[in-house]
Amino acid sequence: MALATFLSRIAGLVRDIVVARVFGAGFVSDAFFMAFTIPNLLRRFFGEGSLTAAFVPTFSEIHHAEGEERSQQFFRRCLTLLLMSMILVVILGIILSPWVVQVIAHGFAQVEGKLELTDMLNRVMFPYIGLVSLLAFFTGILNVRGHFFMPSLSPLFLNLVMVFSALCLGNFFDRPVFALAVGVVVGGVVQLVAQIPLLLRFGFGLRLDFGFMRDDAVRRVASLMLPGIAGVAIYQINLVVTRLLASFLPQGSVSYLYYGQRLFEFPQGIFVVSLAQAVLPMMSRQLAEGNRDGMNDSLRFALALISVFTLPAVVGLIVCAGPIYSLFFLGGEFDAVATRKTAEALVCYAPGLIFVGYSRIASQTFFALKDTRTPVLVSFWTLIVNIVSGFLLMLWLDHLGLALGLTISSLFNASALLLLLRPRVDAFMKRGIIMPLLKALVPVVVMAGVAVLLLQFGSRLTDGSRLINAFILIVTVGLSVFVYVAGCYCFQVNEVKRGIQLIRRRGKA
């Protein structure tokens, strides 16, 4: 999963570089990113978030307890209900688009034509919601059956189609940005179709079954989804609030936050999402088998891995933000001012990486326990924290205040979830979080010192010396990783050893 996700994230980075060079950070890019926020948010609501959280534990239980035939029937009925629901959501979304856009991008009304462009782009991209929700459903099936690679690789297809659309199809539209919007929908189709051969191989045909109304298991999934719609997608909800507030800031602020968030999501997608996606079916299977001790061990190990692998990523993002954006993004329509402001946004986002990791693992544990209500309670207060802190800091720091507000809300969300989870499972805070962080502290400080020293040899915010800057950045990242891993071995950070062993074992397999 990490390998497939890494390839997908590399393609995503290439996509963002292309979009930045072609469209820059301003009127058009602000409108596109705000329009893309809506399908991404609802993707979490109906797809990767609440649907996966509700469906995977139930499907895993049916598959192991009632056999193959019943699990296939359950799959067909859930597929039918989801397909009908998504058709309705897409139709309503296109019809209601002007009002939705006016709510989440209200500040764009200050610039003539910006709100209208956002609305048109949103209408074009809205079918992506249905496609990616079906993709998340298929991914849950394949994950339970032990297949992770192709579902994790699916974003690669989306990114490649979007890159092709931005570079090659712009001349076919009066406004080239619509080529990018069409690429989103076509990419969603390609993502979905790529999973179908695997489903057929496992015996899951795509026939519809309208017996879902009398299926208790389907009704149970629907009841679990309702509270999960708010709880699972809290981070995306916070992003929407952040971009709504950013729409009142100077032009380009939405783009700065988007590009900063995208690089922040690079390590998050490679490790945090991959681990969280693997943990849910594993914990659900252990609970279905009555192996409570195994589930507790899985939770502790997952939290420990988050601690020792995201801590250096946080430090690396902070130290390397400027050099990375200068090397990859600077040029074309993306100028030095946009480069600097985007790098500063990433620095403010970066500390939230470790908190998002803890939140994802804690949420998956609640879902494995078939509790989707607790994350809802936490998500409500997290949203309040984000709105208040983001608004107050925005008055002082503009878009950087919004990025810091999101980090503060991520800290609150992780803390609340872990504290509420603690009475439900065996003690995990010390062994899963505190001790791994303390042992990794010295190696990460040494790593940061090495990185800062090496980066002094490069030049920033200039178009020249790109090869030299690229060489210095590659050497810095490679040597920093080596220093950190070596330090973890010296200080007996066993989670790093076990993580590397797992990677080697998967590679040999």
C-alpha cells in the first residue's frame, strides 16, 4: 500500500506542479480549488469516510461468519443502494450548485465573475462524487479480501489524466481550466473501471439486487453511516471552513493554502492513510474472531508507527518547505511571492501531521468497535475550535492564521479521541505514543541539524541553478533519512526496526 500510495503521491505532486505552472495562484486557480473542495468533501462523507467505516466491519463480520454466498449478496444490495443514492446526490448537487458555492465561497463575490466561474466548475466536476464513492466501496471489499495494491494505486490514474488534460486539452475550451475539470471526471471513471477486474476475480459481480430494504445488515450499515457522515470527514469539513474564511482574504490565499495542504498530504497519504486503511479490516477481523488482545496490540503498534514515522516527516516539511516549492513550483504563472507564501502555509500545517495520524488510527478503532457516534461528538467541538482559532488568527496572520487554526483543531481532535478511547481498550498511551516519541526525539533533532546545514548550500526563489538545488535537496533528504534511521537503531526505537522489517518482508513477498 505504501509503495502504491507513494507512486500515486508522486503523480499528485507532478499534477500540482503542472497546475501551478499553467494556472498560477490567483483568480482561476482559486475558483478551481474551491469548486474541487465540494466533491472532495462529499467524497469523504459518502465514500472514503462514513461508507468505509460502516461497511468494512459489517462486511468482514458477514464474510467470516456467514460465508461467501451471503457476503456476495450483501455486496450486491449495498451496491444497489449506494448507486441509487449517488445518482440522487449528483443530480441535487448540480441543481443546487449556485447556492452551495455562494455559501462556501461567499468572499469570492467581491471579485467580478469569480463566484460564477466557481459554480460552473463545480457543476462539471460534481459527477466525480458518485464515481469516487463507488471506488471507495469497491476498495473496502478488496481490502477485506486482502488486496491493497490496486486500490491504493487508483489515485495515480486520476493524477495522470488531470496532467494530460491540463497540458493537452486546454486549447479545446474557451477557458482552459475547464479542461482540468473534465480531467477530474474522466480520471474518476478510469479509477473505478480499474478495480472491476479484481472484483470479478473474487466473485463479486456487478448485478443489482433491490432487496436491501429487507436486509438487516444493510440497514445496520445505513444506521452506522448517518452519524459517521459528520464524524469521519471532520478534517475535510475543517478544510472547507478554512477555505471559506480564505475567500475573504487577498486573491491567491485559497491557492496558497491548497498547494501547502497538498504537500502536507504527501507523507500523510503515503503512511498515515495507508496504515489507517490497513488497520480497520485487521481490527474488524480480530474482533470478529474474538481476539481482543490482538486488536489491542494492533492499536498500540499502529500508534507507535505513527509516532516514529510522522515525527521526522513533520520536521522535514518545516525545514525543506522553501527549497521544495522553489525547486518544483517556481516558474510560469507561479511567481516568487506565491512560492514564499505557499511555503509558509506548509510550515504552519506541518505540525498537524502527527495529530491527524493519531486521529485516523483512533477513529478506525472506534469504527472497528462499531461506534461511529463518539467521533461525531468530538468532530462537533473540533469544528468549533477550528472556526474560532482560524478566524482570530486570520485577523492577525492572514492565510497563515487559517493554517495554524487547522493545526490547533487537529491537536484538539486527536487528544479528545485518544482520551475517550482509553477506557475502551487496554492501556496504550505510554507504549503506543509517549515512549516512541521520547526515544525518537534525539535522532530527529540530529536529523534536523544535518538538514539545515546542508540546505545552506542551495539558493532559493530563483529560476537559476535548478540542477544544483535539486542535487542538494536530494542529498539532504537522503542523508537526513539515513541519520534518523541510524539514530533510531542506536536509541533502540524498535518500532522503526519492525516497520523496516515489514517493508522488507512485503518486498520479498
